[in-house]
Amino acid sequence: MIYSVFVFLNFFLFVPPIYADDLSDRLGDVLKSGTGTGEPAFANFVQAVLDFAVPLGVFAAFVLLGYSAFIMITSAGNPEKLKEAKEVATNAIIGAVMIALSVIVLVVLDDALELGIGSVN
């Protein structure tokens, strides 16, 4: 218990803050079509969204799996808590699979239609 509190506090103490003006500068640079790469603004925007959304989704899936494990461990054999933990874990895995499938579909469409989105990181 003490270790989990330490990890939780450590996360909030040592993570650098992100301010909205930082994100607006990055998005403003991405949306400019004259970036010198020859790629259209739409492709840059989609790539920026992917670079942000995919890691966020994977992180959320791991957090939900951890939460599910916590519920399962602390359930003390309560069938309702075990069922809740299984549902959370199932939903987290389904979400991770949906993220992977959406990236695969985007890559296939990019190759087929030559949208110019580029490689998915």
C-alpha cells in the first residue's frame, strides 16, 4: 500500500507540466501547409493526432488493466467484485485491440489511396 502511494505521488511530483500554449504552438506548426516537407496540412494533422492519441490509448489500456488487477486482488472472493474486474479487463483489452485495428486500417488506407500521412510511429 505504501509503495503504491509513493508511486502515485512520484508521478505527480516529477512529471513536467504541459501548458495549452505549448500544444497550440505545436498544432499551429503542424497545420501549416508550408512546412517544407511537401505534405499537405491534412496529412500533418492526422499524423499529429496519431502521435498523441495512440500512446494515450495504450496508456489508458494499461491503467485499466492495472485497475482491474487491483479490484481482483482486493475483492476477497466477492463474486460481484470479481465480475467487475473481469469486465474492466475485457473492456481494456477490447479497447487496445480497437486501437491496433484502427491504426492498421489507417496504414492500409494510406498505402492504397496515397494520402501522404506517412509512417505511423
